[in-house]
Amino acid sequence: METHKGDNPNKYGSSAPNLVNRQTNAKDTVINVNGIEIGGEEIVIIAGPCAVENMEQILETARAVYSGGANILRGGAYKPRTSPYSFQGLGEEGLRYLSQARKETGLPVVTEVMDTREMELVCKYADIIQIGSRSMHNFPLLKEAGKCRKPVLFKRGLMATIDEYLHAAEYILSEGNREIILCERGIRTFETSTRNTLDLSAVPVLKRQTHLPVIVDPSHGTGHSWLVPAMAKAAIAAGADGIMVEVHNKPLEALSDGQQSLYPEEFVQLVKDLDKISQAMGRRLFLHKSLLA
Amino acid sequence: METHKGDNPNKYGSSAPNLVNRQTNAKDTVINVNGIEIGGEEIVIIAGPCAVENMEQILETARAVYSGGANILRGGAYKPRTSPYSFQGLGEEGLRYLSQARKETGLPVVTEVMDTREMELVCKYADIIQIGSRSMHNFPLLKEAGKCRKPVLFKRGLMATIDEYLHAAEYILSEGNREIILCERGIRTFETSTRNTLDLSAVPVLKRQTHLPVIVDPSHGTGHSWLVPAMAKAAIAAGADGIMVEVHNKPLEALSDGQQSLYPEEFVQLVKDLDKISQAMGRRLFLHKSLLA
Amino acid sequence: METHKGDNPNKYGSSAPNLVNRQTNAKDTVINVNGIEIGGEEIVIIAGPCAVENMEQILETARAVYSGGANILRGGAYKPRTSPYSFQGLGEEGLRYLSQARKETGLPVVTEVMDTREMELVCKYADIIQIGSRSMHNFPLLKEAGKCRKPVLFKRGLMATIDEYLHAAEYILSEGNREIILCERGIRTFETSTRNTLDLSAVPVLKRQTHLPVIVDPSHGTGHSWLVPAMAKAAIAAGADGIMVEVHNKPLEALSDGQQSLYPEEFVQLVKDLDKISQAMGRRLFLHKSLLA
Amino acid sequence: METHKGDNPNKYGSSAPNLVNRQTNAKDTVINVNGIEIGGEEIVIIAGPCAVENMEQILETARAVYSGGANILRGGAYKPRTSPYSFQGLGEEGLRYLSQARKETGLPVVTEVMDTREMELVCKYADIIQIGSRSMHNFPLLKEAGKCRKPVLFKRGLMATIDEYLHAAEYILSEGNREIILCERGIRTFETSTRNTLDLSAVPVLKRQTHLPVIVDPSHGTGHSWLVPAMAKAAIAAGADGIMVEVHNKPLEALSDGQQSLYPEEFVQLVKDLDKISQAMGRRLFLHKSLLA
């Protein structure tokens, strides 16, 4: 409906805005995080708990996902929760625990920021800033992320069209930050057997319209741990550059999202399966030197 | 899925949380804004442009809606826009223009806040703080609204279930602010002939589950000015305590949402029609003394 | 996507096809059923049980809705049910019971047909043929309805856009039957507090695009009897030409949809309320002479 | 909401009804069509045009998909179209052309039936009866399909939950026909960049709840031929037993769905890619002896 001054319709009839559009930058954007390349030939795996709960939990899970083949550690210190009475995250204490986990495992860390006032703090601790699904339309937050000097893992809103998603990403790019990792994580539909409907078609659509890397989160996308392996494999087969999955050292005791978290041993098996699919796609997993040896 | 410690399922099988729940407060919450009661017997009309564009536009529109029967003036100084290249609002300058319009017409002013850092500023100027649809899940912002001493017009997210909406309202109440006006403004569905699908069933559902006043925004709910009168009347017939409509002195020149803005003369006719429906519902419009005389 | 040879875009940018389009027939279509006019100035009320269950139930309910002010009796003899193990309706036996109810009360009868092979039989018994929501895309059935000489109450599919709905109605018109009553009955969305989301905006959209009468079914549209009165009133305020509601002599014992059926005394109160809203709209209820006396 | 007498909730909390439920038949149902096994270890490919348009078109396309590696030929003789003025299919003439194509290539044929009155005729010509998405809730048609002695390719309704889909399949099984192939073909959501949203999570959900084979139609699921290869690969990686794709000898001249039809040479490449993914999944394509030689 709105007309956008910066819009530049491309040959695919895309209405993707200027900076995000593949026409303005035909070359794939590859983001380097401590030597790990996101958006290149290799498939990247991000794993960890929904929330950082305590030092022991995050260290134990970090070690488990590291040895299972994860490249980046995830974990929330600030948690957007439906109810104000649910666990809201440990805040800066959680960020410190993540730092400790990075120190021990060498894994870079991605964690969510929800408030413009916390951007500076989160940027100090994180290797990658996450903007969550509920914040996709938080334009002041996007502008702050655009000014920060860290890559941004930018999740699609659960009821955002792909067109709106790309316009929101443009908010970040137009402030000067070009290191954006897009992430399909399920959209809201009428279907109730899954928590959300994982929209895997978004992967090839996004890859065609934009030069940015695209990953998939099958944990939030399905809401059930038993569905995660099938959908993670499907994501790679659809052309995703990586996946982000929830793994917890003790899923049954998780303070949030335990139902959709993999056990460490399930994660190990998943990585092996993803290796096969990646090769069938002419790609390969990014693996730590220690695991390759 | 989540269990909420503060939840208190009521006799209607509601999962509405504690403070928002009608069981904890059977009496309707009535909010008094400069003598205008919202949530009482009288129907309240909020009108004005989507965005404050300049002094002349807001003053002219304010005078028009005042003399047409509006009780409260709306107008955005901070605008959430799909594209970063669209008009983003005048910021504090817009707030000053709204103050001037209030001074001239006596109409209280409602305006949106998008960023926790701007809450204090907006609170200083506004009579009612608006939390927009895209911010419904911005929990840090809700907590700040809960600490502010102004009533909050809290719009339903276009992707939010009624249950999630009530839990989000609880974020505001649990910080100490009980003066919340709920607002149905359309949800996203597959239908494309309207901008959103106005979910009028939400009105009786909300009135049953909570003690808070409920109004309806048929302008965003439909996206077309010619649909606004029919849906405004339907909203009152469904039991709403008021409506919020977009009116612009020159809709064809509007910087945003011109397509869904009423001409002043259309607004005048609408108020007359709403008066009849209100009476058929055993209620009446809240009218300024000057108009009653 | 498809181009339609018979399409004739009108001044409203409508893509409504030729015969259904208001441009080809600016005059409202008014359908006369035994002296009851549907689509004229008067508001029509259709009431009765979801399914015909036995002679006593249909007669008792028919008498109740007649004396409460209903103009037409509804009741299903062929029932589309989610499960093959649920009650499927009485078939021709149910049609005979409906005839008996008509004989006793004088109320014309509307009942659903699901199968092309049963069209002739249902046409023989019914005053109005109903095509249900699940059959909206059953094109062979629509063509048969187009050949039958009875008015058709044609419900919108719960998954159909308004554009698809009008193209489906065109299937009936293009076979020669112009007596179609459109019926909004709720669409499927993500919201779960109501069975469907009643899309009342469809009423003014349909009235603008087509010359056909439009009624609303708030029983299926909400799924809860306590929501029916509010949404029935809203439907009339939105401009509907009538409503269709489920009433059962003993809702708690209903074989289907008991949860959304009104008690006879609730129906009596509803008609009184609808009378007030109708008058506020400059219209009036169609009332039997016996009730007017 | 409804309770179903035959329901038998299983250990997965499934509400899948009795006959369709994996608990009543833990063994995978494998359907044999002229020596091609559907639901076994091998992956099956169904290909052909949306509609049978003329003898030359269907023969040419049949030869192309045969030599490209298809196992079964698809093509519609009865076409459900949004507008009554669009091409409605050739009817029995189309069925005869399909027979000719089968004779020349040896490929079994799947074609849609829309009307109970045509079931016998379509059964006579087809090797597999298709029930299309718009007919998923056509219960009389399902019952007739249950009485026919041919396997049924039963597509999910575009707005049906998985639970409703399984209850609808039960209509077919409960009449005695156990040879049902389920087919995910995209659901309707708010996203507009694809024709439908292909719900690939439905594949593992269906495989867990039922013993029936599950295939995927990425042509209708996406609506754009350039998206078909990515989503066909993702479907196999998600665990599907096969795919159904639209191929046309001259897509630009197609009377329907040309936009989503592959060129024959695109189909050849797709089969090669699917072969790799199938092997990565520990499976393999079903290939004609002539192609293996």
C-alpha cells in the first residue's frame, strides 16, 4: 500500500528495498564471526538452550553442543515471555555466564536484545546480537542494531510477510550495519499440531530477493523436539545456510521451551544427518579443527 | 503451553491472568480523562489524523473533529512505518503541535510511544499514552507504561490471540498502572479485500474476561474509509465502549493512511449515526457541553 | 492469478464476475419466499436447530422460533461432520419432519444439500436450498443449484476470500438461478477463543460489490451461544439483511453444535434487541401478521 | 469440540481416528500400483500437466516425464476452477487421452474426480483416483471413494488442520478402501509471496500419526516453478515418500497453472537432485528398468 522512496523493484518483480536487494549487491554477503563464515559454502550450526538459567546449565550445554559439532552458542539472558509472572531471564548475570561458556569452549555467542537501553550492554558481551521474532517491528531497536558493530541475527516476525521482513531488515542496513543473518522461525497459521508453521519456502524466496545469509530455527518453528531433526534436514535441502536449534542438558527441567529442546545425544545424531544432507546439496558442515582431527 | 504463576482461571474457563481478570475485579474499570469517562455508560469517540504532519493540519483537523463531536484527539508524533524511507513522524515537534491543538479545542490528546527512552517525554505531553499494535509484545515498553501515571490506550497486536493480549496487558497492570483501555484494531488473516480483518467478536470476549474498557479502531481494522462507518456502528452494537477513527482535513494529501481517513463531513455524519445505535443499545454518546447546548 | 473471460472490473476496482456484479444489475436483488422478502428494507430472521434429530425436537423448536419472531425455519437433514462416526443426519426422514414443521407453523424451510445426486430430492422438500461452507468449492453442486428453481442460501467457505466467494456464486447464476442469498459465517484464523472469526467487514464489502442479499450466521461464526446476541446485533449494524441463528429446544441434549445454540427464551430476547438496532438503522424486522396483531 | 465415537487417542496424544491411526496398524501401508510401491523404501515421482488439454500435449508431456524418471502420470480431466468462465477440463475425452498416454509409456495414471456421479467413470480409466484439495470436505465423495477399488490420492484441504484431514481420510477407510496416499499441498496463510504455504512439518506429523504413505505437491504448494526444486528436495528430506509435480511440454501455453509448471528439462535436473537427497536419507528413487539399464 505504502510507497517507499528507496524501493527499487528488481527483475523478479521483487519489492525488496534498496540495500537489502540482491540487485544492489549481486554477491552473497558472507559474515565472518571469529573465523566462522555464515552465508558461504559451509553450513553453520547454532545450538544452545532457550534461556541461560545458571552457570552449570550453560557450561554443561555449551560443552555438549561444542563436542557435538555446533559452531555458535545460543542462550537468552533477556527473555520475552507471554506472562509477566514467567521467568524473564537473568539479565547481565546471564550475559556473564555466556562469556564464561565462550571462554571455556571457544564458541562465539549469540543472545537476544529487547530494549534500546540494553543494546550497548548486550553488544559488549555478544558476538552476534539477536533481534527476536516479537521485536521484528520494533523499529527503534532495529535502528540501534544498525548502529552497533556486531552482526545481527534477525528473526522473522511470526506474522510478518517476507516483504515486511525485508523492509524491516532495511532499517538495520540503512543505519550502516550490513552484517545481517536472516532467520525463518515459523509463522502463525490456523494449524495447531505444531507451535508455528515453519515456512521453508521463505528460504528460496529470501535467497532470491536478497544477498543476506538465511538460516532456519526448527525448534521454534515446530515447538516439538521430535519434529526438529526432520525439519532441520528439510531446511538444509531447501537451501538454508545453517540452522539454529535449542539443546538443553536437561530438557525436562528447562525453565522455558523444554518441550522443543533436544537432548545432547539427539543433537549429536542430528549433526551426523545434516552432514549427509549438506553433502547431497554440494555443501558441507563447518567443523571445528578439533573435530576434524 | 506455558504455565503462569499468577494465572487464575475463572468461571468462564478464562485463562486471563490475575489483575486483568474480571474475577479479581468484577466492577468495570472506568477511566476519567479530564472529565471524560471511558468504560462507563457513555460511548467515547477518539478522532484525528494518523500522523501529526504540521501545525496547520493538526489544528484544522482538531477543530473539525471537536465540532463534529469527538471527545479525544488522536495523532502520531512517532510513527512505526514498514519502510525506513517513509515519513517517520515529527517527534517532539509533533508533541508540541498536539499540545497546541489541545489548548485550542480543550480535547485531551492520545499519542503513541514506541521506545522506552521516549516514555518520559511522551508522558509529559500526552493525556493518554498509546501502545501500538506492533509494540504489543514489546515487554520492556509495557513495563515502562506500567510505571507511568497516565492512562494507556493499548492496542491488540495484529498477530496476537486474545489470551496473549490479556497477558500483555497484565505486564502493564502488574507494574502498578490499572488505567488501560483495550483496543481491537483488526487481525491478520488470508482475506485481502480489507487491510486487516476486524475481529469484533473480541469485544464481547474481552468484556467477559476483563474489567477494562474496550474500544474499536475501524480505520486500521478495515483500511478503507468507506468501510469505517459500517464497522464503527457494528462495533458499538457489539458492545464497545467507544471507537477511534482516523480523520484528516485533507485525506488525499495525508503523509500516511490517507486511504482509510474520513473527511470531516463524513465524520460528522458518522457521529449522528453512532448516536442512534448507542441509544438502541441503551447507551448514549459522551457529548461536550458546548454541543449539547 | 487466473484471468476470467466473463470478468468485468467495476468502478470500485472490484474483480467480481459479470452476473454477480452490482454494475450489471445496480438494483438490489430482492428474493420473495412465500411472501417474505429477503434483501429489501426488512430484516429477516432464520432460526432453528443445527440438525433435525426427531419429530418432537423439530416441531417444538419450530413453534418456539415462530412465536419468538423467526421468519424462516432452518434444520439439517444431511450433516457434514468432521468424523464419519458422528451423527450424519436423518436424510429424507429429516426432510419429511421439516415439511411437517412447515405445515404446522407456516414457516418456510431452509435445509442443506451436499451431494449432486440429492439435489432433486432436497429441492422437492425445501423452500430454500442451502449450500454449506464446506461445499462452497463443490462446483458440480453449484452448477446443479444453478439449475434448480429454488432460492439458494449460499454460505461463504471458511477458507474462501470474498473474491473466490463471488466467483463461486457466479457458478450458480451462470446456470440460470439468480436467487442467491449470501451468508457470512466466520472464517478460519489463528484466534482460538472463538470457533471461527466472524468477518463482519464482509457485509459492506459484499453489499458494495454485488446486488445480492447478505445475511450473517453468528452461531457458526462464534461457536458460543453467549456470543451470538452481540454479534447478531453487530451484523445488523454492519448492514446485513438478516441473520441465521441456531436455536434448540434443549441445547444440552443436541446431537451437534449444542454449545452454540440459543435456548428459546434467549432467542425471544434477541429478537427484541434486533428490533431496536434495525430501527436505529432505518429498517425494521419482518414480522408475521399474527405477531404484529 | 466434537467427540468422535471411533476415536482412539494414542500414545502421542493423537486424536487420529481408529482406522487411520498408526496404533491400529503399526506397519506402514505400502500401496502397489502396477508394480510401483508407494510408501515403501523407494521414493515415487508423479509428474504431468495440471490439465489434459489435447492429445498431443498429454502424449508429449507423458513421454518427457517418462524419460525424465517419473513413475506415474498426472493430468486433470475434470478441473475445479475459481471462475465458471475458465477452462473446466475435457471430461471423458480427457480420460481417453490419459489412457492413450498410459498405453504408450506404461505409466499408471492419476486423475481427479469431483462429482459422486462421475466416480464410476473415473474409476474405469484411472489407476489412482485423486480427491483434490477443494473436495477434502466433500464427504459424499469420500464415501464413494471408499467404495471404489482403486487407490486414492487424497489431498489435504488448503485450510484443513491435520486433525480434520485424518478424520476425512477415515471416511474413505471406513467404507472399506485402505489404499490412501496422503498429500500435503500447501495451506492458506497471510503470506502472499507464495500461492500457498507448503506445510512440510505435516510430513513428519502425518508419518507419526498414521500408517499411510505421505507425498508432497510443491507445485501447488508454492505456485512458482522456480520454487519447486528447492521444496521438492526439502520434502524428501522431511521424510516424504514421494512428490507430485506439474510438468508441461509448453508451460507458457498452458490453459491452467503454467506459472508453476516445470519445463521437461527442469524436471530432468530435478530428478537427478532428488536422487542425491534420497540417498542421503538412506532411500532411493524408484526407477523404471529401462532407465536403470
